[in-house]
Amino acid sequence: MTEIFEAIKRSAIRIKEAIEYDDTGYSDHHNATGDTQLKLDIKSDLIIEEEFQSVLSVKEIVSEEKEEATPLHVNGKYLVGYDPLDGSSLIDVNLSVGSIFGIYEGDYAGSSLKASVYVVYGPRVELVIATDKVYMYRLNKQNEFIFQKEIHLGEKGKLNAPGATQKGWSKEHKALVDAIFQDGYRLRYSGGMVPDLHQILLKGGGLFSYPSTSDVPKGKLRMIFEVFPFAFVFEKAGGMAIDGKNRLLDLAPMHPHDTTPCFFGSNEEIKRVLSIHG
Ligand code: AHM
Ligand code: MG
């Protein structure tokens, strides 16, 4: 697994440079979900593919930016699902973005996830690895990721990050979000799931939701590349991650780009979601 983490670190350093200096414009291509790809989405995807090509333990990779999986090493043990540049439409307004990786064994079910990693490209570059615990690193001037601390969620937090188009929310969901704000929670939502979830993790807890809505009944966020990796991080940090009713890591996608409603948070907030959506 270490060689996979090292490849992710090398990719992150190259992607950081691309974000800082490359053209932020759109390409002429679309990804499997139909989004027009930025030149930076395509470049980040290529960087990661290149770095994994030399990692013999990687059997196959599947990216948010590609329709199908790409086989790499027949005798490899792991499958890696990744979103090379999540929230990339925020780059032109200079907000933080991220890369997300899920390291699976056997198939891409939530229960097959062995580790997950995410990188935040913000004022600083930070990398979080979840295995048995959740470890945070920060990039220094010499381009080394230096260990900072373990991440633990409190039982209850103070932040609320309610995603998706509000006019498509169900009545129950709207009532839940209103009630949470009434209890004094503060709104924190940038539109980038990596920095939004990183903030909740580092500030001790809260709730991030991307529910089912009238326009996207199965939510927007993809299981393999976004939802499962973060569900793993939240559970290992002492929190919970559900689709409203079920534990997210008990789900399995039928297709690489399948999405699901999702709620990530500390235990009190997720119990509250269960009492309404469950
Ligand atoms: P992307 O993978 O196309 O960048 O989309 C994913 C992003 C997440 O980072 C974020 O949480 C979500 O889309 C925001 O969506 P919305 O603006 O609908 O709340
Ligand atoms: Mg994404």
C-alpha cells in the first residue's frame, strides 16, 4: 500500500503545480457524467495515471474523468478509484479544490475499500490518509509531506454544509436543515466537497449533506470516487456516513459512475439525519 501512497504524493505535487500555473479554461471534451472537462481535469487525470503505471500493486484504475476502468498490472492486488480534481469549477474563482482516492481490493463495493486518501489544494497542500486511523500531512517547501496529526471527530460539531439545489429538497430535508441552523450551527459550504469535508473533520465535527432532490433523485456524488473514500475517512475518524437510511460503506455500485445521496458527520448529527430520513 505504501507505494500507492507515494504515487499519490508525487501526483499531488504535480497537480498543485498545474493548478497554480496552467490555463484554467475548458477543453472540448465531456466526461462520463456529461460535464465539460477543464484542461486541468484532463491533465490531473493523466498525471495520476502516469504515476500509477509504475506501481505494480495496482491492478486497475477507474477515474471520474473516464468512462471505463483502465487495466494496469495483471498481478496487482488493488483497484484504485479516483476523482483527479474534485470541485474543479472553483479554480477560476481561486477557491480550494481536491483529489480523492479509494483503494479497493476485489471490487468497487464500499465494503472492499481498504484505505482512502484525499488531497486539499488550498492556501497550503494537505494530504489525509485513512487506514486504521486518519493521518494528516502537509507539504513543505522541499516538497515533502510532513506528518501533522491524527484526525478525530467529536461526538457533535458546530458546522452545517447542506449541498444540492434547495428548491429540489424534500420537505423533511428542509425541516432538518432549518432545525440544525436553529440549534446554532453555522453555514460552511464552498461547493468543493474536499475542503468542505476537511473543514468539518478538522473543526471537530458537524454535518455535510448531499441529499436526494427532485432534479437528482440519486444525489450527485459518485460512490467509487467521492462517497466511499470519504465515508471511510469519517468512520475511521470516529464519525458516521449514511445515505439517509443505510451505512454508505454497505452499498455497491452497478456502474462506475453511480451516485448516491450522502450524509457525512459526527455521530450526533448523523443520528439526527437517521431520525428524519431513516
Ligand atoms: P465535480 O466532481 O464535478 O467537481 O462535482 C462534485 C462537487 C463536490 O465537490 C461538491 O460537494 C458538489 O459538487 C457541489 O454540488 P452543488 O453545487 O450541487 O451543491
Ligand atoms: Mg468530483
